[in-house]
Amino acid sequence: MELTRLVKECKCTILESRMTELEDDFAAHMMVEANWNHIVRLEDSLEAFGNRYPLKIQHLRGRETPKNEEEQAALPYAVDIVAGDQLENIHELAEFFFNRDIRVIDVSTSRYPAPFSASPLFLAHLIVIIPSQLKIVSLRDDFLEFCDQQNLDAILEPIKR
């Protein structure tokens, strides 16, 4: 909460963020926007913020690049996977998308014990960008066949904007 307050106090806007707690650690990625003097103020404030707490803070300056027509026409899809605790599943899944020129832009995974049996289950949530020229029906068929071969329970669905 203090981090988002700091961004607001520096008159910056959070465009996108990912924040998560992993055991005793907390990680955050944020894309912020502001005019140059507010960005400089935020960078200085982040340095002081990092000195007050046991934090490792990195910041990068970027610039927005306009998307080409092909990127604008690409389709964002969500992929949700539930499987037995098989560590190779995430690699096989990434390879499936890579071989079809589908960009994976976000991945989150976790494990938990199944209800009643307590056997380990693997969960994955991905956001992928599907090129517009790819036939969704064919992709969905290939994906379902892949999931059957890997013994994965999965859903591939468009992200509602």
C-alpha cells in the first residue's frame, strides 16, 4: 500500500501492475506514466523508500512504441490449467505456444493439495497473444489434443476487454 501511495504522491499513474507475495517475500512490477519531472521525483522517492525498508528496487525508463497493425489485431486469450503435480507441464505448455508463434505474456503457477486425497495439484494461468491470422478453431482442437496427451485439464478462452 505504501508503494502505490508513493506513486500517487509523485503524481504518476500506474498503467499496469503485478504484485504478489511468495512465502515471506513480496514482489511488484509496475508500469507508470507521468511527465519527466514527476518520473524523476518518483525515482528519487523510490531510492529513499528502498533505503527505509529491506527492499531491492530497480527501475527502468522506457518509451512507448506504437504497435504495428499485426500486433493490434492479435487476440489476447487466457489459459487455465489444472494437472497432477508434473513439473514438466509448464515447459511443454510454453513449447506448444512457442511452436505456433503465440506470445506468452504472463504466467502464474502454484501447487496445492487436492481436496480429500491431498495429492499435489499443479495450477497455471497464462495470458497469451494469438496472431490474428491463426485459426482459433484449429488452435483450440490442437490445444485440446495436446492437453489430452499431457493429461491436463485446461481452458483456452478469449479475454473480455
